[in-house]
Amino acid sequence: MKKPIRILSSLLAVLMLLSALSCFVFASSNQTYTKAPEIFNLVCDGYNQGTRGPISITQGVLKNGSSSKQVYLVTLSGTEMVFNQSTEVITDLLSGFNLQNPYYTNVVSTILANIPQNSNLIIAGHSLGGMIAQQVAADQTIKAKYNNLNTVCFGSPLLAAGSREGTTRRLGDVVDPVPYLSGSLFNNTLWAILGLNRENGGYGIHIITAHCESYARFDVWGAYDVTGAKNGGAKLTLDLSTRKFYQSPMINW
């Protein structure tokens, strides 16, 4: 009786090994995103109190109809008071008037150092991060070395209108005032209003909550695809094993 038992035990061990190998082989780090709130949630991973940094870069594939393109998703979180991190109020003011600032400079340097030239980019940001995204999309060095396909801004003011590369889409809750807090309003008031995609999250007078929470809600923004297009069909598949975060210091600027 011992021999059959040993054979059975061996077969069970082989089956367990094959099962483990199967999980290893078929496990994938790829994740497909179809809606704007999913991109917003990726952006918000940059709010980490400086432990990883406000900038992230991930390789992926953007599919829109019959078109399929290799891309790098660059995400930029917004205002966060962290020691020696350039996401504070001073940067808000500088970026709001479309001026040079350390966050913008650091994002450009990070892209140049970590993304191959001639690559396709998608840049997404929330609040201050969306302003920086627009500045980067208008940066002459970035425009010369990369192909920026889309800039997606959540609760961000209008910046650098007319000089950005690619398509820029700004999403703003109807009670979120931040999309209008920009020096660009003096020259682009009409486009700052008409160029904003607005949806009502039902926040009433709770403007801060709307600014921070509305863009994660599928019931409010679920009709917008990963490029910020309403009723669009674009899909973004990211290889999350390639995702890396980067710091944006104040010093050495």
C-alpha cells in the first residue's frame, strides 16, 4: 500500500507545481483603463507626502478605434505641503501666471531623463498638476523631442492656450472654482469658460470637496474616456511593472 500512496503523493506534488507555474506564467502586470476617473486615481497616487514623489511615468498602449500607439503616461498630482517638494502655494502662483517654476522644470527634466526621444506622451494632472501638464505640453524642448498626444486636466485652470502640443481637455465640476483661478483668464476668458468640460457632482456649497473628490466619481465623469473625451472610446493599457515615481524638489532650481 505504501507504493500507491507514494505515487499519489508525487502526482499531487506535480499538480501543485504545475498550478503554481501556471499562475506565474499567466499573471500579468497589464491593466486596461477606459474612463477618466481611473486616470484621476492614478494621478492621485502622487499625493503620498513626498515618500515617492508627485510625478509618475508608466509605459502603455493607447487604443482609439483602429489606432494603436505605444505611449508613456505622465501623471502629476497637485498642491501638497511637503518639505522641499515644489507642490506648494508659491508654485501655484507661478504656474497660474504661466511662469517658470521648480515643478515644471523638474517634470521636463524627468521626462528627458527617463523617456526615449520621439516617444508618444499622455500627460494628466490634478489642480496644480494640470497646470504643470499644460506648461509641459507647451514647452519647446518637449515639443521638439516628443509627440504629446493628450493632456488631461482635472480641476485645473487654463494655461498656455494656443501653444500646447496635442489635444488638451479640462474637466471641472460645476461648483469647483479652481479651473478659473488663472492669470490666463485676462487674455483667454471666453475659452477658459467654453473650453471647460463641466459636470455636476451635486456638492452645493462644498467647493473644496468638489475639487478633491468629484473627478474620482464614475457617476459624474464615467462618460469621459481616458483622454478626457466625452463619449469617447479610447482605452489605455498600462504595464504597471514599469511605473516609477519621481521627486520634485525645491532646491537646486
